[in-house]
Amino acid sequence: LVLPQRHKQMILSVIEAQAAYGGLYKDIIEGRGQGLVMLLEGPPGIGKTLTAEAVADRLRRPLYAISPLELGMEAYGLERGLKTIFERATNANAIILLDECEIYLER
């Protein structure tokens, strides 16, 4: 993955801090607040998916890539699907990539 050095260093700093200290933050709800969310935006072909793949590779964790086709568009199915995905990813210690998720924001 070729990125400007500043962008690459920022991404590496965030994921390495999460890997080292992510479990130290305690939310008032047990088991919450220990994840990391990164929103990558931009036109097709700039490396958003490749960045997620590189992060998973760097952390030596599996990448669980999901698309809107797998989740559906209705609220109940989407909620149920996301719950299942998060449970599976937690069990596998995986990184989740919600690819092409802007479709939900456009509705």
C-alpha cells in the first residue's frame, strides 16, 4: 500500500495504540468501548479496501469483509446481520470491513 508518509504514520499510530492499550478503556457498559472504528472515504480506487487489508495484515488478524448485499437494506435484517457479524468477528478476533456502506447513508 502506497500512502503519503503522514497518512501511513497516522494509521499505524492509531492501530498500534489500539493493539497496545485498547483494553484499558472501560465503558460504563461492560465489554463496550474496546474497539476501534475508522471511516475511510473517497472515490473508488484510492485504496480504502486495501488499507483495511493492510491493517489486518499488520495486526495479523483475519479480515471479515461484508457488503450491503449480505446485510440487506431493511432495518430489522440489518440489525440482526450486524449483530451476527460482530459476534463472529469477536470470536475470531477479526477486523470488520463494511465495504460500500455509504449506500446506507444515502437512503
